[in-house]
Amino acid sequence: MSRSSIRTTILKGFKIGILLILTFLYISPILFMVVGSLKPDERVMADSGSLKAFVPAEASFQNYVDVFERVNLGRFMLNSIVITGSIVLIGLLINSMAGYAFARLRWKGRDVLFMGVAALMILPFESIAAPLFFQITRLGWRDTYLAQILPFIANAMSIYLFYSFFIGMPRQLEEAARIDGAGVFRTFAQIIVPNAKPVFATVAIVTFLMYWGFFLWPLMITSGEAVRPLPVAIATFRTLPPLKWGDIMAFGVMMVAPVLGLFLLFQKWFVKGVAQSGIKG
């Protein structure tokens, strides 16, 4: 083997080694949580300072059983599914139609209004949390699903993603539909939507990630477990005596599992949608 080939092989091995180390560092918190959820409670913290933290010694599902016995996990899970699912599904309809109107239709004031929508993307939620809280309180919507769904259906980032995707679609698609006598809504439903699956998948995943782990607003607007979602529930669970890290890890795994499942299910469309809708960083 020539000296050049040896140098190339060493460089390739070095790159692979760096990538493996970075990959391990990136996934190590999740790996630690999953392994910890399977260990006896006393082993979780005892092994946390060494590589034993990633070895599922004495593995069992007792921590998962304990979580169901200590809290009404099914209720919290149902609340999160109802709230996040409603925001995602209704949001896809509303935000896609708004993005289409901005990208493909001509109407007075469109550009000014779109600049206003784009400006909303830089506003952190914390800046509007207090006035929104007072509005919801005056309406008598505290401790309801409605208070956790309605304010978040229209989303500036989602509208912008749909706009970025729709603006790049060929005009011939709509022109052919118009020649056949299709109106705006029929063109959108039968021509645009079927050709925009990647951006719908992207927006659905991004929105799901955003609101599945949403903590501040549910904490402010709810006071009982009837409508509280998982993020607030796990924060409350940590304060329940006795403190059991194995149970907390098991709770965390059950909270993260739907997110990973959704991402794996729509991974192909998500990657394609990211590339075509312009959220490249």
C-alpha cells in the first residue's frame, strides 16, 4: 500500500471516529434516560458518573409500572394528544390557506400584511404571555382545552413555511385547473395540497415538537390535572415524594416516545420539506 493510500485511510478513520464521538455525545442524554428508566432506582444516580450509566444492568419495567400507579398518566397523555393534535390539524388547514393566499393570489395590501406576519416570527411567546393570560381570564377560559388550542392555531412560522413552498410551485399547475373551470378553493384542495405533502409533513412535525413540549402557557393557564398536558405533569411529578429518578426517567421516555415515532414515520417527507421550504438554517 502506498504512503498516499495509508494517509487517506488514516484520515478516513479519523473522520469516522470524530463522527462516532459526536453522535454519542448527541444521543447520550436520550440513551441515559432510556437505560435509567430500566434500572432499579438506586442504580440510576450511583452509575451516573461512569459508563455504567449506559449499561442496562438488572433491567426491568418496574419504573414504568410505578409511574402508572403514582399518577394518572393516561389522563395527561390524552390531554397532550387532544391539545397538540388539534393545534397541528387545524393549524395545517388555516396556515396552509394563509400561505397560499400570500404566495399565489393577488390582492390589495398583501405585501404589507405579509411583512406583518413575518415580523411576528421574531416575537418570543414570553412577551405576549401576560396580556394573553388576562384576555383568557376575562373570557373565563382558564382550565379549558380551548385556552390551550385557540391562541396557537395561526402560526407565523407555519405560514412562512407554506409561503416559501408554494411560491416555488410552477404556475402551470393552477393555469390548467383554471382552464378546467376550477375556483380558488378547488384549485387549492385538488391541485396544490396533493403536490405539497413534504411541506405539510414538515409543518406538522415542527408544530408537534413545539407544542408537545410546551410548558409555560399550560402552567399559567391550568390549575388541575383535568386539562393539564404532559410537560406540566412531569414537572409536578418530580416534586412528589419519594423522589425516584428511575420513575422520572420512565416518565420522560413515555413523553418523548411519540415525538420520535412521529419523526421516524414522516422522516422522508420531513427532510424533503426542509430542503424545499427554505428552513436550512
